[in-house]
Amino acid sequence: MKYAVKLGILSAAIVAISGCAGSRDFGQVAGGTPPPGGVGKPGGAAAVSDYPQKIGDPYQVGGITYTPEDVQSYDEVGYASWYGEELAGNVTANGEAFNPQGISAAHKTLPLPSYIEVTALDTGRTILVRVNDRGPFATDRLIDLSLGAARQLGIDRNGVSGVRVRKVNPNEQERAVLRMGAPATERIATPDSLLTILRKNLAKLPRPAEPVKQAAKSSHASSPAVSTNPPAPAKTSGTRDGRFIVEGPGRPVAAENSVGDNYVGGLAGSYVVQVAAFSSKSRADTLAKKIGARVIPDGSRSIWRVRYGPFASEQEAQAGLAQAQQRGYSGARVLRADQ
């Protein structure tokens, strides 16, 4: 208990910065100050931990205000870029040293850290990713991936790629693997029928221009400032959009929502396989982690349902039902995702 209290105080005191290459202009949170040791220096980095998970205060970049929040049902389609070796060792928004080979990401508003499943819409490959940074601040992009995450998805040769990003709650073993910088086990490939739906949603969005970044790793001063003579950027396959974010202590995520929920989003026309339902969230979480399923609450958050999916068709859901029944869950049934 004493250790947990000390860790919480230390984490709250750390001011985090994410270093980036690119346009060399910077956004800073009101009231934020650089950590001891200077901006973007590895010496200011915190130990890699999932706690305390926090929701940061609103901040501004380029005249746009971003408000971090804990959206339990977060499930979005958009474009991803990536950032790599030129930023190795720089400090991310939650105070950790950036590891380009790790499986991590930057997001504008999700709590830090959070866990997400990212699906590459070109290939259908889905991986687990840990969010520990803020960005991207190009408004036409949803997420910035580390080089390691982009490589695992097979999109590291692209400047931008279409992705689905969904907040999840993996088990502790998978979290520990990502905290160590290694990839978690890749998820089952997304069925073509669901990919078709996701690609149609992506097609409604304007495709971003290919990003640019500096050819060499940045060297930063001890406080954020606009560079008057920025080096000329060179075209490459990824970028970090060129801003530091100084994030203050923020506020902790509610204990019952810590590191998110295994929430199944309600895609129109999709199906799920319900294995069980509980009045206790902890019991639902225990079963979901045991069988690799997810949890969805009812509207009053008094019933917690353990489900597989979503599946794009009833036929695919029936295949999932057969798997659940083979595992001994004879009471499992197929439902529409919005039920």
C-alpha cells in the first residue's frame, strides 16, 4: 500500500512530453512545465506502468482544443500514420521513453495509458496496441502508430493507412508483454464481410496527404519553443506531426473503468455471441479474460454481458456460437449487436 501511494504521488508529479519531428512548431498545455532534465530527454522518462491511468486536462494545439475523456465504447475508423527511430528515447505524453520498436501509439483524447485493437483495413490484420502518447495533430488522421506497431500490421511502408481503432481491456499477461516492448499475440484476421463495412465507412473520409518528417533525429532545447530556422523536411513513410505536448497530472480514471472495458461496439447490422450475463462486473470481467471474450453493459450498467464479436453476418456468428458451445457454454446464443 505504501508503495502504491508513493507511485501515485510520483506519477502525478511527472510532467510528460512527447517529442516529434516534422514541422517544428509546438503546442503546450496551459499550466504545463517541462520535466527536470529538459524537453524530450530520456533522463526525464518515467518507468513503464499502467497505473495510475489518467485523463488529462484539455489542451490546445494549432488553435484547436482537445479534451481527453474515457469513452468506454470507443470504436472509430480513420487514417493512421507512424513515427520511428528519429524519436527514440524522447519522452511521451505520459512520461515514458519512446521505444520505436515497441507496440505503442499516440491518440488525441484516450486516457493514458489505454489499450486498443488496431485493424489495418487493407489486410484485415488486427493487433493489440498500448496508447502512451498524444497526437497526431494533423486533423485528418486518427492515430499515430510506433514503427513497431506499423510493422506488425504490415503498413510500415505506407505514409498513411486506413485503420479501425477500438478500445479494449486485455488480460494482464498481454499488457505486460506490451509494457516490455514486445508484440502481443496477433488477433484473428477480420472477416472480409466486416472489412467491407469498415472500408465503406473509411471511404466517406477525405484521404490525408502523405506526411513528411525530418531526415535526422531532432535535438531539443530545455523548453518548448518555435524554431526560427527549421531544417527542411524530407519525404518519408511516416511522421509524428512536429509537436510537443506537455501534459499535467490530470485526473485518475474511475476505478471501475480502469484501463477501459472489453466493450463490444454496436456496428449496424452486426451480430454477437452472448456467453453469459452477470449483475457483477468483476465476475463478467473474469470470465471474459478467461475465454478471450468482451464485456458489454446494459443501458443502466447493472447487467454485464460476456460476448464474442461483433460478426458481420449471422453465418459468421453461428460459427462463433459453435466454438463457444464446444468450450462447454451450452447456453450461448446469437444476438444482434444492438440487443
